[in-house]
Amino acid sequence: MDQVEISTEALTEIVQHLPDGGRKRPGQLTMTRAIAEAIRDSEHLLVQAGTGVGKTLAYLLPAVISGKQTVVATFTKALQDQMVEKDLPFLSKHLRQTANKTFSFAEVKGWSNYLCLERLHQIRSAQSQGQLDGLAEQASANEIQQISEWASTTQTGDKADLDFAPQNASWRAVSVSSEECLRSDCPHVASCFPLQARQTAATADVIVANHALYAIDLQIGGALLGGHELVIFDEAHQIEDSFSEAFGFELTAARFRWLADLARPLLGPDTRVDRVAELGKQLSQNLRD
Ligand code: SF4
């Protein structure tokens, strides 16, 4: 049997274990077959499928059967979490039973989605010396305390695993961007959560990312997701927006005003500052026209 037949047969068996008892979904089977053929023949494929087709299983199954290291990029982080918590464990369990096939999977998010142990250490040190930590000052002390307790039990350091949604200021205080990370100069590098997530993903068969992260990975030459063999974009119709956001920048009249307000105290009365504010007004007027 080739990978196309294995994929379609496995799908037919695995859907029996779904809560709806394996309701017939011909569209799902067609999609799985088309994807398995595209992978086998090293071709690109664009699929449009309606709601309820069972798209996630339809593309995950042939990707796993192919044995190629695959990145699945979802549109949102919520879909990423759902895939790792629900869809992939379901597939893993039933694929092992039906086709004796095992595979590994891991989730990768942007750096600032993970707790930074060095930031937490800095906050605790400042507190113990009665000093103020610039970022923690704007955060909720209660939330920082809860995050601090969670830090000793969490396996992932992923913000999504917290049992409450922290305010932005609180999470900003305990996380860093990739550019701010100290990497090998950090005393916590051996137990660093974002680094661990990337190390686990590097050897996983299925890496679950999102559109924005994939765009950043392209920008930095593959340093985030490594040299995978296959990529699947879920909700690919959103990709233009996701990539424009990641690669581009937003220019609004408010940004010109902000720049002028910032420059005014430094430059004093200066017609060039007024000109910047004026340009902002003109820009928004022209965009409206
Ligand atoms: S390596 Fe970077 S992200 Fe990790 S704990 Fe250190 S500073 Fe934070």
C-alpha cells in the first residue's frame, strides 16, 4: 500500500472514534486523498473546504503518514492550542492503534509567550532589596506573585497554561522578546522555557506554529522553525493579512502626531515639527479621499 491508500484507510477507521460515531464525510476523504497525493508527488496544493468537513484531521493524517517533518501554521494561537491539546493527541492515540504508527509533536510560539526566568529573578531581587523594577512597577503585584508561584510547577512556561489571564503589563514584566533575550549570557539558559520549546520542536515530527511566527521565521532565514520538509497553512485565505502584518508596518496620522508631540519639547518652537503634524493630517485626508 502506498501512503495515499494508508492515509485514506486510516482516516476511515479513525473517524469511527469521533464523538459523532464516524458520520460519513466524503469531502474529508477526498481532501485527505488529494493531500496525500500532493505530498507523495512533491506538489503544492490549495484546498477550499466548507465548515464541518473535518479539515484538521484531513491534513494532519497524510502529513504524519508521509513521515516528513511538518510545520502546521494556524491563523490564531487559540487554534494552535486546540490542535496540540485535542486534535493531535486524538490522532496519536488512534493512529497507534489502527496503523501502528507513532509520531511526536510540539508547539512553538513567539518568544514573549513564555515566562522569562531571568526577568522573574530580576523582579525578585529588586523586591528583596527594596528596590523598584521598572517593568514590574506597572504590573499587578498580585499577578506577579501568582506567576512566581506558577513558575515552580509549570513544565512549559507558556502563558496559555496559566489558570488566569494576566494583564498585559504583568506579562510584559515577566517575559522578553527574542531581541531582548540574553541567550548564552543568561544564567537561566539551561532551564529557559522558550529555548526548551524550540529544542523540543526541532526534533518533533509535527511542529505547530502560527502564520505570524512562520512569517518571522522566513524573515530570519529559518532560525525559529528549522529546516522542515512540509508546511501546511490552516486558514490560508488569511495569510496575506498575517504576512502583511508581520513584514510591514502601519503608518497612521496618529503616529505622525505622536512623533510631533515627542519632538516638540526637544526642539522647541520649530516649524518642521508643525509640518510633521500637518503631514499626518494630509495623509489621513488623502487616504479617506
Ligand atoms: S535565555 Fe532569554 S528568555 Fe530564557 S530565561 Fe534567559 S533571558 Fe529569559
